[in-house]
Amino acid sequence: MSTARAGLLMKNSFCNLTMNYGSTEFTDNVIANLKIIAMLQKAQRLCVRKGQLTLERDDRFQFLRRYVRNDSRDTIVLHIRDTVSNAIKIARSTMEVLAVNSNIPQTVVQSAGPCFSEWTLIKIMNELENARQGLINLKTTYSTDAIMIANLDVIVDRIAINCEDIAATVANVATVALAKSATMTFSSTLRTTELENPN
């Protein structure tokens, strides 16, 4: 594949995915929400402030605050599910770009921007795994609510399955990068040898 052809393919893939999941601000917001979920300890609760998840203060006014601000369990589950779903979409979009462009020169891949890099993929995977533990802790908070437990179990299982796929992709990308590096080193050595020994 020529560099020009590779660049065009990369640009098309990048533009299509950026419309929904390529914004750095969007990615940062999702990662921040995952970090909040990961902070959850047993008996702690989440709330939503200005569209962002945060930890609820545990005091005698907690019930009143949650009632006034409509921080219901349904609302919290919805925000958790959206956060995890968006993280998985970002990861799978990144995996798609990395897979489609596995044979494209690194300089072309880097031009796609920071949202579709191996670093982003690893970051999302790590934050999802950390959030998974936070959700397990949240289950103890709602141990008497069967519906809440069931919803959290589904989200936890989704995280586990997708993290396995992400880990496999990261390993494959690393293998391809290593093979490319070895090939480039061999080619460079061969050219040097040919120049030193023209006959």
C-alpha cells in the first residue's frame, strides 16, 4: 500500500470515527467518569452534578440532597451505563483504526490524533478495569436491591468481556510494531552492507 493511499484510508477512517468518539474533550470526560466510579468504596454512593458523576457525601442531609436533585438509583445506573458504553465505543473505534491501519507507516498513523492511539486504548482498558472494582463495591451499598444488583452485574460483565478483547488487540499491536521494527532494522543493515561491499 502506497503512503498516499494509506494516508487517504487513514483520513477517511479517522474522520468517520471522530464525528462521534474522536473528541479529546469527550474522551477525557469519559475517563474522568470512570475514575470517579473507581473511587467508590463499600457503602459509598454516586450522584450527578452538571452531567458529571461524583461521590456523594455521607451525612444526615444525604437523603434530602438526593431527593431534591433527583439522584435516584435509576438515574445513577443510567449514567454508569452510558459512561461504560461510551468507553467501550471509544475503545472499539480505536481498535478499528489500529486494525485497518496496521500496515500504514507510523508517521501517517500519528497524524490521526491522540484519540485513536495505542495509549488511549490502554488507558481506557485500565480505567474500565478500575471502574469494575468500584462497581463491585457499589453492589454492597445496594445489597438489598435485586434490580440494582442485576443491572450492576450486567455492566461488570460487559467490562470484563470487552477488556479481554482490548487486551488482545493491544498485544497484537505490540507484536506488529515489534515485527515492523525488526524488518526496518534488517533492511537498514542490509543496505549498509550493500553500500560497504558493492561487489
